[in-house]
Amino acid sequence: MPEGHTVHRLARDHHRWFSGQTLDVLSPQGRFSEGAAVLDGGRFVKAFAHGKHLFYEFNTSETVRWVHIHLGLFGRFKTFRDPERPPTPNVRLRLKAADRLLDLSGPTCCEILDVPGVKQVRGRLGPDPLLPQFTGDDCVRSFARRKASVAAVLMDQAAIAGVGNIFRSELLFYHRINPDIPAQALREDTVHALWDTAVEWLTLGVKANAIITTLPAGTLTPPRPRPKEKVAIYKAAHCPRCRGEVDTFSVRQRTVYACRTCQTRTQ
């Protein structure tokens, strides 16, 4: 499943490509045909993300409507320069401009919402490190309410939005935090440090279109050429600090990678 930086990157690109344009909106597969009929010929106003959720605002002849997309495990976007390219049978949503096609297939969610519906979806999500209206204080308040392990809470999108499985393992390893301790047991300065690192890494992820957690702190310019993912502990066999074996275990149905020798911090 894409982590938050990927969805924010999609929002940035889609806004740049389509903002202000009148679009043909289609559902070749048919599962979004009613929504496509409402939006077809509407003006694409903006795209933005909150955590792993993507939103498009359209001005139609009747009112403002929003598309809410969650990619889940199988959702994929493809873009083409040929506006007449025929769709594949599984395309749920197609946005067609004069010089570009955007096809969406396999999402967990693709639905039409009104303004209250958007507020309802966003109200279920926690603070997003990539949105300027949230701060480390919001994360402190969120963690303080949660008795579950910090490894579980980092994957809870109601607690902190946009952090996924790779960033979870990397954040805990970087800050030497024991994955099993309750989130509410962490000191405020520890939560602030987690938040600040998440902001830095996700921001870099948007720019690089890749997860990079191994650059010196404060490095916000991605290396060239475009890197593949560069991580420290995720899927590693040995700890890069002590060279001991990396422990793996499941939390929230996803595998956590941790070094039990180095990650001893409990507050």
C-alpha cells in the first residue's frame, strides 16, 4: 500500500496537470459510471491529500463535488500523453484532458462526496506530517490517548495519517524506540522527535518519489539521479549499527523490523 508521501506526490502532480481544466470523466469499467456522469464536463479545481487519501474538487454545472480515492493494496494510476488511447477493461476512473489521460484501476475506494462527506472522512484521520495545519503538539495529544504499542499506533491512520509500514520500522529504529511500549508512555519530547523526523522524511519522499531514510538529518534535497528506496532497517538481515540479527514480528498485520539490542528506549 502506498505511504503518505506517494499520495501527496500524486495530488501535487494531478493538480499541476489538471487544475483549471474542463475534463472528460469516464468509467470504462462501469463501476464509477454514476459518478463519472455527474463529473463529466466539470472543471477540475484542485487535488490534495490527507494521509493516504486523495481528493479531487470539481465544479460541475450544479454544484461542487469531490472525488475521494483510497488506493489500498491494488490501486494504480497510469498517465498517457495520447488522449485517444483505448482503456484497459479494469479502468475504474479516467480523466481526459486535451493532452493527457489519467487512468485509475483497482482502488479500494473511488466515490463522490459533498463537502460534509469530505469533512467526515478527514475527521477520521489523524494529524498528517505533510499538512501545515498540523504540528508535533497534535501528535503528542493523539499518542497520549492511546494504550496500544507505538508500533501499532504508528500504523493507525486515526492516530497519525500517512505513516506506513516502511516508515514505521525506520522511525522506531532511528530513534532507538522499543516497538512494544505503549504510545502513551512516550515522553512529549520523544513524540516531537518522531514527528519532526516523519515531517522531514515524508517531505523528502514527495520530492524524490521514493522512501529515503539514510541521508544526514536536515537533507531535504534528494540525490540525483532519482534514487530507489534507501532504508536502514526495513527488510535488513543485520542491524546497521550493531550488526546483530534483525528481529521480525507482525503488528497490525504487517511485518515490523527491529533490533532488540539497539532499540531499548522506553520513554
